[in-house]
Amino acid sequence: GASALVNKEGHVFNAMVGETLPVFEGPEKTAEKITKQYAIFSEILKPTNLKIVKLSLTQRAAWQVMTETGLTIELGRLEVEERMKRFVTVYQSTIAKLNKKISYADLWYPNGFAIRKPSEKVL
């Protein structure tokens, strides 16, 4: 969250910082787990140029990633790295070529995923 920092080993500490850092949210004592998963997800997402601005681990152990483009990726609890890799493969070959903003990707499905574009305001 916004109350402390986490180093690469997952240790929580307090300090002043002058730059924007990704936000980690999760149950108490999960900083190390979230830090490790952040590194893994960041590496998997590299080919897409999507940068993680927020990584959340819910009380029920489900992962959620928010990127700097405003895309929220719901990964669920199981096989999260495989799901993220599948998303990246499809993203590169189809979604990125559409030149449309995507606001949400639900990767909970075992053999695919659903995406949603931002809702358009009607006046």
C-alpha cells in the first residue's frame, strides 16, 4: 500500500522516496511473496511494454495486476504465471494490433480469457 516500502528481498521498511513506485497490496506478512511475484509478472509482461503500477494479493490468495495504461488483469489463484504467459501471447498477436484500449482482462478461465474495453460515456 502507501504506508511503507519493500526491498527486493521482501522486507518492509519506511523511507522517503522521490519517485513513483508500484503499489503492493496484500495480507500482512505477504510482502516477500508479492515482491517475488512482481518480478515474475514484470518479466512475463516485458514483450507487451505493459508496466505494473499495482499488484494485489487478496485474502483468498487471488492475484490482480494493474498496468500504467489502466488495464486491470485478474489472474485468480492457480497457474497464474501460465495464465499471464497465455495473455501475453494473445495480446501481442491480436489485442495490441487492434489499437483499442482494453480496461479489463479476466484470466480466471482455464483455456482462455475475457477482455473488456472501457465504457463510453453517453451524453
